Amino acid sequence: MPPLVTFDRATLGYGRRAVLTDISFDIPEGDFLGLVGPNGAGKTTILRALLGSLQPLAGTVTRSPTLRFGYVPQRDQVDYNFPLKVIDVVMMGRYDRIGLGRRPSDHDRKLAHEALEHVGIDRLADLPLADLSGGQKQRTLIARALVGEPNVLVLDEPTNGMDLVATTQILGLVRELHDRDGLTVLMVSHALNEVANYVERIALVVEGGFRIGTTDEIMTETALSQMYGIPVEVDSFDGHRIVVAKRQPAEATADRV
Amino acid sequence: MFSTVLLFREALYGALVIALACSVLGVYVVLRRIVFVGAALAQISSAGIALALFLTGAGIALGPVTHPTVMSLLLTIAAVMFFAGGARGRVPPDATIGVTYAVAAAFGILLIAKASHGEVHDIFLSGNILGITRNDTLVLLAVAVPVLVLHAVFYKELLFVSFDRETARTLGYNVRWWDLLLYLTLGIVIASAMQFAGVMLVFNFLVLPAVTGLLMSHTMRGLFFWSVASALGAAFIGFSLSVPFDLPSGPAISAASGVLVLIAWLGRKVAVRT
């Protein structure tokens, strides 16, 4: 089966400025990929190229004709000043299927409720979105992505600003959607420790560098030390991998700040 | 009192049409946080009126282009295209809007000062609700009805791109085109209302009713309802009080809008506490 998305020697950037050069990787159906790296390294650039809102400066980004994204934006990208009920927000995921100038049908409403049920918050359907907790808002946005019946779920920093409990619940839900429904998932995050224990493959982006592999291939001290440019330790605790940067004198890392 | 008001009923109908159109579009102006785009467009529109009067006074006739409404519409549409284009370079968007507002205001005043019968034409900048005739109301309706129908038909598209443009883009929405549609309808309504209502009242109708709506409701349907209801209410109350008390209509309507915002705010405070 051909991959859903293929980056072939793609150079990505803005204007004439290349942010990432010569990137090659693909996203096969059923993949659970974490796109990880520090802020400003180029994750959003790859994401924009993937979603089609940024054309590569060189090389190609090919998408399968059957591809349909279910996009979950960063929570703070959404304006909670809009007086919208949870069900109204979820319904937006079907707007393009409903068609221009047409109103949602009972069928669309039923699907929206099912999507909310799928992420465990159908009871909140008639509440204002602004009244929800961070985790509930995130579930609403995931339900909106699911209601459009996508074949790739793309989540942009899904646990940003969340506490430990909400983070664990959201990552657990995403993992469940992948395992239970066979959904292809791409999760963008700056938090390597959070993502590494849930995804199957990791694409690591650091300033000017890109490396992709299985979690076992990427989560090694050699690979991570090489990519981050500082000595890194990978420990295991109760089946979870934890990445820790080794302590260094301040001057050794001064040029990286 | 009402018999006096009835004498000016054509003007009242015109004010109600302006209130209706502006208060619907104002919901987007407030929710999208483009209040100052509304202010800048209103100011540019009035500068267009001033330019038309200046050119006419100077004996420069360019056919229909020198009609105040046409010139106002042309300048407003040019500004709409500019604002809908989005951020430019290193200048922050709000600074660009500020520059546009300041320049348009200054040029408007300078042009009016040098237009023949400038003192008479000041009325165009501050509005002249009482001067609205039946024909004017029909023209306002001819503009407002298609704009409102367009907004009703494409409600979900305009809502989606306003609420979460990035996700809308991933679902294939051409966000820029929808922005342009919103700004264009906004520009057309502002330009057509400007010569009757003036900068202050048009800006008032674009902002205050929607704020009242936000304070009164938790749903989009409620927000639109209260925005329109409070605009129509303010127009009626302000107009009805201005005629018998010999007050300028525009400021009286704006003041009534302000009182309604205050009532809604107090009501919300009480509701939250109980």
C-alpha cells in the first residue's frame, strides 16, 4: 500500500530562507508518528508542508488522493471568546462535507454526538466551550477532528499547558484511537519525554537537523546526544523511558541558549 | 412626543436599517477583534465623502466617481483589499490600522476645510440622521438586504474561518477569500451608512450592540439576537428622545447604546453572583 504522505528530498522554508533541507520520510497507513523537537526547530514548518499550506522550496511532498486530515490545533489557537456550545464546535469538523451554504442535518448532529461519545464527553455537548477544562477542550477539538472521518489525525502540541493528569489522559486517548480504530496519527510536540512513551516512530527535529526512526532507534543516548549536541542519558522506569540531559558547566551550553 | 417623532419616521426607518445591518456585521467585528479595522474603515469612508466634496467644490467633475457615496465606497473597498491581505513585513497589523485611521482622519478634516461650503458639509462627517428620506431608506435597504442574505447563507463558513482559521484551511477553505467577503460586505455597509450616520454612529453600531449581545448570551444565536435587538432598541430610543428634546440624533443613539451595554453588564454581574 502506498504511503499516505511522502516527503522526498524536500527543502522547507519561507521566502528564500530554508529552515530544513533535504528531508525524506513517509507516513504509511496505520503509523503512529511523533514529530518532536524544541520550539523554533522547524516542527511547524514540516506540519504546514504536510497539511499543504506551505510549498517546498525544493523536492516534493506527495499526498495520497484519499488523504483526509483530522487536524487538532493548539488549544490557544482557538478563540474561546466565541459563544459556542461544544456540539457546535464539533459540528465544524463536518462543514466541508455538508457543503457550501447548507445547514447541518440530523445525521451530522448524530455523528457529532457519536464523536463526543468516542472521546468520553458527550454529556458536555450543550455546555459553552469556554467553560470546559483544558483537557475537556482538547477532547472537544479531537472529537471535531474525528467527526470528519479522517484517515490521518494530526495533533499540534496536544498537551501544551496541561497538568500531569490531563496530559496522561489525552495521550492515553490518542493511543487508544490508534490502537482501537487503527487511525494513523501524527503528534507534534516539544516534549520528548511525553511523546516517546506513546508513539511508535519518532521524527526528531533540531535546529537544521532531522532524523526519523522507530522509538527504539531514536531513544538512544548516542542518537539523542548527537541530535541535541549535549550529553543525554536515557533511563527506563517501570517500562517508561525518560530522557535526561547530563549536567554540564554553564559555559559548555551557553552558545545553545 | 411620538407625534413629533412620527414627523421624522422616514429618518427613523433609515436609522433602523443602518442599525440592523451594522449590528449583524458587528458580531464578527467584535468576535474577530477587528474593532479598530471597523473604526479605520469608517474613517476612510468619511475621508471618501470629504474627497468627493473637495473635488466637486474645486470644479473637478469625474462623473459618478465624485458622488460622495461612490467615492466613499471606492476608498473603503480599496482599504478592505488592503486589510484583507493580512500582515505585512515588520509593521504590526494594529499599527498599520492605526496609521490608516490617523491619516484618513487628518485628510478627511483637511479636505473638508478646503471644500467649498465646508461648514455645511461637516454634517457628512458627523452624520445627519434626520435628513434621511424615503429614497435614502430604500437605497440603504437595497444594500443591507443582499448583505444580510449573504451572511445568512454563508453563516457557517464565515463562523468557521473566524473561529479557527487554521483548521478551516486544512479542510480546504480558502480563508483569504472568506476574509475578503466579510471585509467587503463590511466596507459596503459602512460606506452606504456613512453619509447618513457619520463616523461615530457607524462605529457605535459596529461595536456596542455586539458587546451587549456577548454580555447577554452564551450562544451565537443569542448573540446575534441581542446584538440586533439592542441596536434597534438604541436607534428607536435615542431617535425618539433626540427629536422632542432637540438633541443631535447620532450622539443620542450612541448614548442609548452605551446605556444598554451598561445595563447588560450590570445584569451579567448580578446573574453571576446569584
